[in-house]
Amino acid sequence: MAYGNITKWNEIVEPDIIQNLKDAGCEEKAIDSFIQYYRGGDIKKGLKVLSLHRQRLLDEIHGGQRRIDCLDYLIYELNQAGQKHQSSNS
């Protein structure tokens, strides 16, 4: 969702914000908290809610990357062992 040049905290309509938060995978509790801060004009607390969710998403990505690294290492080792096995049978 593109917002262009938003100059005021409350320029985005609430249904669009809620949809964006849902699309970003926010839980209802986080959405409710953000909307409460948004309605109250508390930018700092609203941004804190978004930052916490962003950090959780990054943690998930990093966890996935570690699992991929483990698989890549295993694949590499198996390929190396397979090449050595083929060389010794030739």
C-alpha cells in the first residue's frame, strides 16, 4: 500500500491502517494497541508497537536463515562425501 507523502500522523484512514497491519501479520492485540495510540495521537507509542512487530518478523527471518544454513552445510558435506565416494570407486 503506497501512502505517498504523508505529512500528518492522522492522514491515513483507519481501515487502511488496520488492513496494512493485518497484511503485515500483526496480531489483533497489537492492532488494537496501535489504533488506540493512533486515535489518541500518541505517535511515539504507536511507532513502538510497529517496531516491536517488525523486530519479531526479523527474528523469524533470521531463524529461518539459520535453518537454511544448516541444510546448506549438510548438502555441501553430502556432496563432498559423494564426490569422494565416486572418486574411490573409479
